[in-house]
Amino acid sequence: MNILEKRKDSGDELLKGRFIRKVLSKTSRDLDQATFKKMKERGFKSNDFFDGRVFSVSDLELTYEHFAKHRFVDMRTRETKGIRKKKKSHPVHNRIIWGHFNNVVRELAYGFTEEVKNELSKIGDEYE
């Protein structure tokens, strides 16, 4: 492999990295808005409930940190002392997360086209 081929390969890797960060950053913003909206619709009012969510995007990873109560309000049943109890569930976690996850998988699998490569190479470091 000569030097020109190596440069082309490393350039493609940089564009892939930019594309992944772009997709994950957009997804983190969409997740934040969707969960916030759903929590408001479901009547949650305490500030600590809304402030306990943190989204961070690194090179190849989207991390979502939240309180355990965000997960528990999503559950339909809970088990206490061996007795399964039904409770009202508020879909502020799983449904939203998995819906966006499927979109991310689709975008990463099929969205890195030649047109996107050209756009990302023109834009430069806007997404870094």
C-alpha cells in the first residue's frame, strides 16, 4: 500500500468518525427533547427529576446517565416481598430509548453515502 492509499484510508476513517459523532450528537439532542416532553406530559414537576439526566457523546459512544427513578417509573409491575404488584407506568425511558436506538442503527448502517462523505469533507471540524 503506497502513501496515497494510506492517506485516502485515513481520510475515510476521519469522515466516518465525524459522521458517527454527528449522528450520535443529533440523537442525544432528540432523546433529551423527547424524554423531557414525555415527562412534562405525564405530570412530573420536580426539578431534580428533570436535572438528573446527562447525555454525553464521545468518538464512538453515546452515554445516557439517569437516576434509577427514571427507569422505575417506566416499569408496569414491581415485586415487593415476593408479591407482584401492578402500577401505573410512564413510558419515559424504554420506549423512547429503543425507538431512537433503532433510528441510530439504521442511520449508521445506511446513511454514510458518497453525498454525506462529500458534505462532511467540505464542512471541516464543525462536529468535533
